[in-house]
Amino acid sequence: AQGRARCGIGSGITLDASAEGEWAEWLVKRRFLLRASADFELIETLRLEKGTYWLLERHLARLGASADHFGFPWREDSIRAALAAATAGREAGQWRTRLLLDREGQCRTEVFVLSPDTEPASIALATTPVASGHEFLRHKTTRRQIYEDRAVPGVFDTLLWNERGELTEFTRGNLVLEIDGRLLTPSLACGLLPGVMRAELLARGEITEAVLTKRDLARASRVWFINSLRGRLSARLA
């Protein structure tokens, strides 16, 4: 009657078991509960400039993939209609548009003036790792506790890393490092969001996936923050 349920999750401990491995297994086992409760919405954040959305088709493709993954019903025509309505009166200027889709398939938009960029963007390393197998790292949702818990105050954004010491992403964008003349971005296997700008740059052949570590960060000649809202911003450790 109170809408509550309790479910015990465990695993068999073997001689070669590790804390990281057991934790990853528990995350997998609880996925069905997270989906069933679904106290979150899916999000796409789009740049609206002069009445046109940047990389719209990639945003819709990612939203559709996440909706299918979590079992959220969605209709592309209604989503396109909502986005079109949000452009009214905003044919000029630059805007940040948030598109949200709930578990019932209802969508809504929120539009804000896009604040100007400042470069280089100041960044800091998170002090604790993320679990690379965490399901919600791979989908953009309103469930952002994993990011909020690791955010370092006073900087533009925080750079995350996983239990293996591999760099993953920023809390609001993807990472690109320039090393020996190559532009490298962390592999999805490290546990991160498949960013829209990241996908676009990969498709153009401008960046390459790699497993990157804190040592790579130290030896990189340039650091970039990328997302489809801001494009590319040079960044440096605060």
C-alpha cells in the first residue's frame, strides 16, 4: 500500500573474488528493480541556434535507444512536435533546450538562454571512482546522484575515473586528450555516456577511442571538454 518493496541481493564469494567484481555483479542483479521503480526521466540537452537544433538526429537516436533499453514508450512524431514548438520566438540567439521523456511516454521541454563559454575551462579530478558497470552511466537521465556525489566545487566540471583507474568522462561532457598529435577519447567499455558530440567526432574520424589513465592526463599536450551543447572547450586542471 505504501509502494515499497525489499529485495535481498547477494553473491557467492570464491577464493579469487574481488570487491570490485562482487560490486559489479550486485549492480547487474539489481537492474530489474531500478527499471521497475523508474523514478527518473530520460534527458537530451540540445543546442538551439538560430531556430535550428545541433545534431538533432543523433539526439533522437540516443533517446530512442535509451527508451527501448528501459522500456519507456515513445513516439518520434510527438517528440519532434514538442521540439518544434520550443523554437517559437527563439529564431535568433543561442538556447539550451532540455527534452525530457517519462516512463509513460510523455515528453516535455525546458528552454534556457545559453550562457557564454569561458576558456580554458577549469577542471578537477574526482576523488572517488565510479563503477564501470553502472547501468546509468550509459544513459542520460535525471538520476544523477553518481555525478553529484563526485562533483568538485569551484570548477567548471569534474573528470571521473573508474575502479581500474581509467579516465571516463566529465559529469556534463566527454573527454578528449591530445597525445603525440592524436586526439583520444575514453572507450565506452570504461563506463561512460555515449555523447552526441563524441559520436559525431568519431564518425568524422577526428578522434579515436582508447583506454586512458591519469598518467595519460598528465602527459597530454591539450585537454578538451566536448558535448553537443558547447562543442569543444579547451580545459586545464585547476
